[in-house]
Amino acid sequence: MHPRPSLLARALPRLASLALACAATAQAQPTFSGYLCCNMRTDGRWISDINYVESGKRVIPAGTPVTVIGYGRQRVLVTIDGQQQALGNDYSRELDLETFARRYVVPEDPRRALAAAPAQVRRAIESQRLVKGMTREQVAMSVGWPVTSENPHPDARLWRFWLGSFEEFQVRFDDRGRVAEIEGEPMTLNRVRLD
């Protein structure tokens, strides 16, 4: 009578196959270079897609050269100014990591489009603020993309953002896709709107 293989012995071939499939998937995700789409905040090692305004964080300006060097669990590994950081997919997990990476690392330098924008829009983006009349792309360039967990449709008329856990503001777009209203609590709006 032969002894029955242990549960672990039976599972090892499946685990090895799964590990190989995961490794192949991770290697299949491309590395590439481009530019940061938006003004994003970092603590020096982590850039979250929620883009909270927190003390100790600095802004990396839209148009900064970025290289995607790899992928991890819910993060895209990048180098910015020679420093490795992680771009965290904290609230947009409906997006696969390559799509997420390409949302934030774009092939064209957004500063070219910014140079052609009206002066008030340029000032708003440079100060991470918003003004009426901005396009969706200009809003994203200024304050980051809205997270997909709260904004599943990028063409929706309303985008929801947060400066912090309890500081929500909303951007309403008109029929032409331009900012019609910026809404929120007065103290939050003082930090978001450029009047």
C-alpha cells in the first residue's frame, strides 16, 4: 500500500504553476518613459492616486520626466529625478496597472499644452488650484485625476476630489466639458479655487 501524498505535496505543482503565471504577467507589463500628467504630491517615496494635501509632502509638477521601471502589488515603480518612488493605485483599482501607469505617465509633455493655455489657467495649474472654464485635462493637470472608486466614468459631468479624508470638493462640467462650478465647504474652496 502506497502512502497518500500530503495536501502540501498535492498542492505544490499547482502553486508552482501559479507562481510562474504571476511572474510571466509581471514581466509582460511594459516599462516606459514619459512625463507626469499632473501635479502630484509625494512623501519622497510614495505618490498616492488620491493626491491628499498633507504636511511633509511636496508637489512634483506636471511635466516632470518619469520612467516606469516595474510593478508591484497595487503600485507602479517609477524613477523621478533619479529617485525611485512608488505610484500607488490606492483608490483606482478598477484600472489594471498598465492602464493606471499610462494615466499618470503620459508620452507628451503636458507643459506644452499648458504654455498655450490662458494666463489664469496657467496660474491655477501652477498653484494646484482650479478656475471656471478649465478643460477636464487642465483640471487633472492641476489637482490629479479623480479616483475611479468614486468617479468610474471620466466623461461624467461631476468629478469628486478630496484634499484630505474629510475635505471633499466637486467639479461640475458643462456640455462642452469645461468647468462650470467648483463646489465644497468654504474652507476647502479657499484652498482649491483661484479667484
